[in-house]
Amino acid sequence: MQFLIKGNYRRNLFTLENKTGCRFLTLDAYNKDSILQFYQKSGFVFHTDKDKDKSTRTMRYDLKPYSDKLNKLMLPASGGTYSNR
């Protein structure tokens, strides 16, 4: 259960009992190495390379792999899935 709680608040918000139909989290990050590295360590990827020279970079995080992992962990205990797809 530590996987579900510690440091995964945003992921849990959009996957546990999700009724929003959300698949991706997106953000505009300031184009500074330390900021971009922070988001990359959290699993975000660049949406495009066209904004390399701009003041912000568009990044996205795909929630589906996280949701699939939750379902694999929780399915035996609950008999169902934790995300609505």
C-alpha cells in the first residue's frame, strides 16, 4: 500500500476511482535544467521539441501505465479494478 500513498498523490487522484476520464497530466515547465530534470525524474516527458528555445516546455505524464500497475496490485484483493477505463 505504500506504493499507493507515498509521493503519488497526483497519480492516485486521477486513477483511484477515477471518474474524470483523464489519461495525461500536462504542464508547462520553466525551461531551466533543474526544473526540467525534476519533472523528468517524476516521469514526465517532453511533448515536443519545437519549444526547446522558448521560456517554457510542454511536458506530459501518461497515467495509464501507473493505472495498470495499480490494477495488477489491487485486482487479487478486490476482485475488480481501481480505475475506470
